[in-house]
Amino acid sequence: MSRSLGIDFGDARIGVAISDELNFLAHPLETIDVRRVEAIPRIVALAAERGAGTVVVGMPRNMDGSRGPSAEKAQKFADALREALPPDCRVVTWDERLTTVSAQRSLREAGRKAHEQRGIIDQAAAQVILQGWLDAQAGGSTML
């Protein structure tokens, strides 16, 4: 069984999370600073290094479920990633509404102060996205 990567796409930083070998639990992996590193080649390398067969890109929908400009950027990123990855690695999108809020709450509950969250909040958001997708797969839910 191959692992899965979760992606929290952003203009400045991209959070990456990875599943365990059983695709049961998501774990934070890294934050990509897109001003310093080309994101797509880095994600392709991570997928190869970690044996990922699926990359889950968070889709930032509006609260009413519609897609705004951020969702269009995320979709273009997912499409570019799909083109760059090998054909046996699928790219799916997953609703990420409120994932950053959830990640911030979890970090706060773990004792992280707001100024300490900056370097890891994107990873934590990617972890929430990936965990939601993994849980839905285990429960037989459909992808977005």
C-alpha cells in the first residue's frame, strides 16, 4: 500500500503532510517556502522519496461551497502537479474549509503560542486536510 501526501496550498507557503504506511494517520512533514523553493518539483521529489501514490490538495471553498479566486489557484496548482507526477500517482482535491482554524486550535491546545505557530501552521493544516480525506476513504465517502 502506498502512502498519501496532503497539501495546504498557499501563495507564500505550502504545507505538506504524509500518511503512515497504512494510510490511517496523517503527520506533518514540511513547509515549502515558495519564494525560495519551486513547489512542484519539491512535491514530486517528496512523493517519490516517500512512496506516495496519492496527493491530496486542499480546495479552499467558500462557506456556501462555491469556489472563489483561491480555489481557482489551488485547482491550477493541482492540475500542474498532476502533469508533473508519474501517471500512477493520482492527485485529488479535498474541501479544506476551516482547516487552518482547526490546525490553530490544535496547536494552541498543544501549548504552542501564536508566534510559534508560523513555521508549522501550514504543515498542521495539511495534516488536517489529509486526515479528513483518509477518514472519508475509510468510511467510504466520495471525493470532491
